[in-house]
Amino acid sequence: MTTINANGITLGIESFGDDGAPLVLLAGGTTLLSWPDALCERLAAGGRRVVRYDLRDSGESTTTDPESPSYTLRDLAADAAALAAVLGGGPAHLAGIGVGGMVAQVAALDHPGAFSALTLVGTRPVAPGPPDDDLPDHDRATMRRLFTRPMPDWTDREAVARFAAAGAWILGDDPVAARELAARVWDRTPGTAPALHTANQLGMVFSRLDCAPRWRERLPGIEVPALVVHGHRDPFFPVGNGEALAREIPGARLLVLPTAATAVDEVAGAMLTLG
């Protein structure tokens, strides 16, 4: 892992594959570890250069004040375009997961020349907060269980790992993998302040971020090949959100995963067909 300067800030990145291969740029949601090692390795084995990176206020990227961010969603989108330019080799295939998927949508709209393809995983076409009336919201019972839990002691690595594992169990994800990931994220967090760990572990900075103006109505203007990946039983962003994205982005392919068991090969294979 290393850092690179782009758009006037520092971004933490990790690269896989041949530097001369077509670039796949993975916008973390929020840290670069949101993208599984196995997926990055599978894409690299398919003849791509893969770069995953930390969004601002996470991992090794520029840290300001995650409780009162001075940047906007569009600044994060500009970061992605600037990083693609610095890395070179022509337009990049941009992929975003969760909130990183929102960044990716705006980046493709605001900086179309920077990107050759778009993959959106487990995200939706509107900003954090209440969705449009036609979009399914978070599953209320699941969210109540998830967000009424007491916060861990953020200075305690083991407590944070246990907290993440319990959250994964509530969401129907693998608690063992979540525990391991949380520990790795904790190790990369620059300090033990609670605000830094909530930004890295939970991405809570996005609830305070300026995400205006809306971009959903602009989605038909995306002209690059697009892949929308969504879990059939996703309680955080129910699958209707992915279906809406696939309808509104011209020619987009929708890949709905019944389980996460075969996600790496399916997602990587579909991404490699886009370029």
C-alpha cells in the first residue's frame, strides 16, 4: 500500500496486476479494504491493473474532520477522476461499492472522459438519507437492531472487531470475515479518536456530507458500459435500488446475486466483459 497525490489531496492506494494493463479503479466504501483481496486478484489475473483506494477521511487518505467535512460528494467524484489521470493509461473502468457507488455515479456524470466503464455494487441512485418514494428504504427492523447497539470502545481493537462481527450477523453477512476486516481497518486508521474510527468502520461521514444537487435524473446521460451488481436479500439497500439503477442507465446490465458465496467469480467475470 502506498499514497499518491491527486486533486490536491493524498489518497491511500493499493495496486494489483500489470501497470500497463487497462485500469480498474475501485472506489472504497469507505476504505480500500471494502473491496475483497480475492476480487482484486481475480481481476488482475484477467489482464487488468486494479487500484483500490481510500476515500477522504479513511485509511491512509487525507484526514480532515469527519464530523464536519468541508468537502462534498462532487469533490470525492473529482478525486476519482484526478486519480485516474495521475495513474495514466487512458480512461479507467470505475467501480464503486455502497457509498462509493454514489461517488462513482457522480464521477461518471461529471467527468465522462475519465472513465471507460462503470460498475455499481450494492448502492442506489440517490444520496444518503430518505430515498425517493419509488425506491425501497433500508429494512426498518434490521436497521433498528443494527443502530441501537451501543458503540464499542474505539480504542480497543478487539471490541471493534466484535462489534463488526455482530453487525455482520444482523445483516446476514459472514461474521468471521467481518471481524477480520474490522481488525485490518482498525490497524490502518490513523489514530484512535472515535470520529476517525466511525468514519473508517461505519462511513458515518456520509450522513454529514453535502450531496446536493441530485443526480438521479442525469443517469440517462451515462454513455459508458455499465454493470449493476446487487444482493437479492440486501437489507441495507434492497434490490429495488439496483433495479432502478439498471433501468435508468442506458444499456446497463443487472447482476443479482442470490448469495455471496460465488460473488467474486461472478462479479469479476462480469466486470471483465465491460473492459
